[in-house]
Amino acid sequence: MERLFTRPWLKAYSGLSINISAALFISAFVGLTISFPKSIIEFAGLTVHIFFGIVFLLTTVWCETEIEK
């Protein structure tokens, strides 16, 4: 089966997704440190940041395993 992405594209996307993941985790934890979520909307935003941080982290792991093949 032919690969969908070539190695340089996977490497670039891997670097981009790890940086996005770090930014989402930092924004979630710094926002939590500055002010604890007082409403359900702020808590939902915090949860979304953590969720997408995990998604981008898993995307990075997937890209790195595809590069190793």
C-alpha cells in the first residue's frame, strides 16, 4: 500500500503538532493557575484545550511511528 504522506511531510507535521500540543497544554495549565474556572463555560474551554492537546500529542506519536517504518 502506498503511503499517503512522504517522510518530509510527516516530519514537518510531527514538529508542528508537538508544538501545538505544548501550546494547548500551557494555555490550559496557565489559565488554570491564573484563575480557577468559575463557570461551566470556562471549565469546558479548559477541558477542550486538554483534549486537543492529547489529540495532537497522539498525532505526533503516530507520525513518528510512520517515519520509523
